[in-house]
Amino acid sequence: MSEDKQRSKQKNISEIAKEAGLLIPVFITSSVWDSWITPDQKSIEDGDNEKSRALNVINNFLYYMRVHRQSSKSNLIYFPVKFKKDGSEEEIQLMSHLGPLEEGDNRPCITIMTPEEYDSETSQ
């Protein structure tokens, strides 16, 4: 899949990530955004919003990145994130991939997705 087509399936959350201290571009897949970042009505009533949920993902990622960096040089980091959905707390597994911003542009970027999405993209 081309980089442009992949980017069209992602949301740029770099501005939110900057607030947490990440200075490189950060993207999250539309699937994760739609399923987990966009709060349901009950979560909205409890005060959740897209920004707070995206920051939750970024902060969890940052914690696991610091731990991971000490023991591994892989560009893949797996990390759990808890979300409230329909009044219940659920823990999901996400992962990040550190790679080039786009084909021919070696500036780094981070893409956050589910492990299943990564497996699907890399098996093609």
C-alpha cells in the first residue's frame, strides 16, 4: 500500500503529542480513532473527549517507550491502554511503529495502531 493511501487512513495527532513532549509527527489509524478515541455518549457525559483520550494513548506510549528503550532497539513498541466504553473499562493492546514520514522522506514519524492492523499491512 502506498504511503499516501496509508496516511489517508490515519489521523495526524502531532499537536496533541507535542503537548506530551513528542516532537516528531505522530499518526493514529482511523480504526483506532473511530473505535477508541472517539468517546461514546456515556463517556462524554463522564467528561471524556477526543483530546483527553488521545493524550491517554500518548502518555501510555511514552511510558512504554522509555521502558522499551532500555532493553530493545526495535522500532515496534506494544503497550496497553485502558478506555471507558459504555460505562465499562476495557484494556486494549496498541502498538507503535517508528518509520519514515513517507516514501523518499526519511524524517521519522510514529504511527499508533492495533497489532492486527500492523500484521494486516505487513503481510501484503
